Amino acid sequence: MISVGLTHILILSTCLFFIGMYGFFTRRNLITLLMSVELMLNSVNINFAAFNKYLFPEKLDGIFFNVFIITIAAAEAAVAIAIIINLYRSHNSIDVEDAGEMKY
Amino acid sequence: MDASTILFYTIAAYILVTGVLAVTTRKIFRSAIWLLFSLIGIAALYFWMDLPFIAAVQIVVYVGGIVVLIIFSIFLTQKSGDQMPKPILGRTLPSALASFFGFVFTINLIWHHGFIENKGILFDPTVDSIGMQLLNTGEGGYILPFEVVSMLLLAAMVGCIVIAMKVKKEETI
């Protein structure tokens, strides 16, 4: 049994990213799509922290990128939820199949 | 196998199981709660990696902020007890295959890359050193992105209010 290192954490974050991708492809509700995107962003965050800790311990750049990604994810979630609520007002549904006016 | 290894595998299994449940359960409110558990597991992983500051930010922003926002929007737009329709096989099968092959491809890349871990230097992610370097104006300082992000947050806040604001009837064109 090899000791837990960078490779293990990268495999964990890869698993989480593709779980999020599966959810993004199968779900048809805008809020659950947003949740899948959050899972994918979190897996990328784990990667930044792990690369910083194990490959470049003398710097802190991965930590800063981590903090900025969390901030931008918060802003993105807030804007997405505002758009979802607006869509619900005009269409009475937040299913992606019901919002197809700009499809073709 | 020492305690740290056992702890890592426990946290990893917890994150993955709750993540899978969050994307597959058919009740939307349960999905949000499973996402909450998964995010707490990721915060635990940051604690395991000796990054208490990032773990605290994760708990405050994700668990305390984004998940609560998602639950609010579920209550505003859905009947949370209802089950969502089951996804059709013609959609789940291709997406499962795409995820699986992408997963295998990435794992293959990671496995054969052979990262050389840098063990000699001490990693110092204390709040003290993070704060000193984040707000530093000199070499390697991050003060400019910090200010840009604060402007972005302000713009996002104004944008959210404008998008979600109710327009009065006589003002609509």
C-alpha cells in the first residue's frame, strides 16, 4: 500500500468532476444543473490546493486561485439564481425544455 | 496503513457517495441536501490537507452561502416534495459513457505522468502568511486581482438585483 499523495487526491477530484459532468448531462432542471456545476468547480478547487501543497510548497499561488475561484463561483451562483427566478416568472417552469425560444 | 490514510479514504468515499446521490436522486430538495454534505466533505478534505483557512472559506461561502441560496430558490420555484421525471435511457446511457471514457482517459494521464513531489520545503498556509502575500503590492503580490474581484462582486450584486427585480406594469413597454 503506497502512502496517500498527490495522485490519490487527483484521482478523487477527477471522480468528482465526472460525477458533476454526468449530472450536468442528465438533469433537465436548471437548479440541479447549477448544483452539478458547483460540484465540478469544487473538484477543480481541490486540484489547485493539491498542486500547491505537493508540488510547489514554497509558494501560495494555488491557495489564492482557490480563494478567487470560490468568490467567482459565489457571484456566478447568485447571478444564475436571479436568472432562474426571472425565467420562472415568465415561463412558470425552470425546465430547460420549456425555454426554447432562442433555440433555432 | 496509518490513521491519516484511513481518514483520507473515509473522506474520499464520503465525498463520492454524497456527490453521486446529489446528481442522481429524483427529489430536488434531497439533491440540495446531498450537495451540502458533499461540500462539507470537501471542507474536511481541506482540513486533512492542512489548509484550515481554505476549509473555513469553503464552509462559510459554499455551505453557508451558496447551498442556502439554492434551497431558497428551490422553495421559490418548485414544489419540493415532487419527484422529478426519470431521465430517459437515451440520455443517461450516452452521458454515462461519455463521463466514463473521460474519466478513464484522465486517470490514465494522471497515473502515467509521475509527479515528483517536493517534500523538502515546509508548506506554510497559515492565515498570517496568506494575508501578507495576498495583500502585497510587491513581487508575487495579489492585490490587483483582489481589487478586481471586489469590483466583480459589486457588479454581480447589482446585476442580480436588476435581473430579479419585479418590473411594474405601467413601466413595461
